[in-house]
Amino acid sequence: QKEVEQNSGPLSVPEGAIASLNCTYSDRVSQSFFWYRQYSGKSPELIMSIYSNGDKEDGRFTAQLNKASQYVSLLIRDSQPSDSATYLCAVYSGGYQKVTFGTGTKLQVIP
Amino acid sequence: GAVVSQHPSWVICKSGTSVKIECRSLDFQATTMFWYRQFPKQSLMLMATSNEGSKATYEQGVEKDKFLINHASLTLSTLTVTSAHPEDSSFYICSASTRVLAGVNEQFFGPGTRLTVL
């Protein structure tokens, strides 16, 4: 089992819709969770970090964490074509003492 | 805040030469810096973790004698690709982390360096 798993996509949503990106992780003692956005040919950009169970909202983005299910998600409301990118889930694991990145989900927002 | 720069942004070199890439945290002190490599359409691969003033910790399969990492100060880390070969051509990205500024283990990425070895 991979440490951090994401569906590679592409996930296609129409402009204005809600995009839902999911991520599961294997280490139960994971402490910190991050979502990064990476445009093609560019380096990752931090969007959200979340440390405790529940929802965290920042503008059009909402991160959701469920440690019991070892699941973290990112919702993007009112999706825009400029949101089209690869979204990377990253998890800091106390067990492995490092941040591990998922392979990313490619999001396509269709105008 | 939390700006990380890399230099150069791209480099083309001949096989057998060495290339140095610099990573700087511009507005904070980075206790830890990370070096990643990313091949086209693939995910980020962590190469090594470096803490200021100590030796870098390399991931399994990464040759420490080929990829030399120096983290001499809290704002600068360098990666030197020695005796580069065409298979080393890739997108090299650094990131920096600090508990004080960014919370626990948030990483801020530099813009990346695209290396092409002829």
C-alpha cells in the first residue's frame, strides 16, 4: 500500500461546479496534511494545510480531514478554468518522520 | 512572506560536467530544506533532506556522491549534480520549511530548475 494515494484523474468539472479531490494515507500517526497546486511546468504552490479533524475553509477552498478514516479531501467551489492543474496531497507522518506526497490528481475545469 | 528562490531557472550542460543549483529562502530562516526531482508527467520524488549545519539525509536510491548537497546557512542550500549524464535531465525543485513561520512542516517551494544534459 502506498503511503499517500490519490486518483490520478483527470477529473473534469464544468466551470462553476464544485471539484472534489480525495486523498488517503496509510500511517495512522500522521499529524499534518497539505494540499498543493502544481501547474504544468511549474513548482508546487501551497494552498491549504489542516491539522485537526473537520473542515477548514479558505476562500473557495475547503479542506476536510477524517483521521479515523485516514482520509483528507479538498473541495473547490465555483471552479474556474484557472483552477485547472495537478493537485498534490502531502502528509507529514510521525512514523516516517517526513512529508510524503501523493502522485497528484489532474483537474480540468471546462469553460 | 515565505518566498523561496532558485538559481538558475534553467541550465543546459554537456555530459560529464557538474552543475550547481542554489536555493534561497528570501524572507525567513529555513531550518530544513528539501530537494526534489520531477520527471515529465511524474510525481515529485524526494532526493534528500538537509538541515542547516549538518549532513544531508538522502533517500534510498539517491547517490550522495553524485548529488552533493550543502546547507551552509539558514537561507541557502546548494545541490551540485556531479558528472552529469543525459539521464539526469529533469526538473529539480527545492523547498524550505520552518516551524516558526509556517506552522508544522509546511513546505514552500522554489520555482524549480530545469536541467538538460546533452
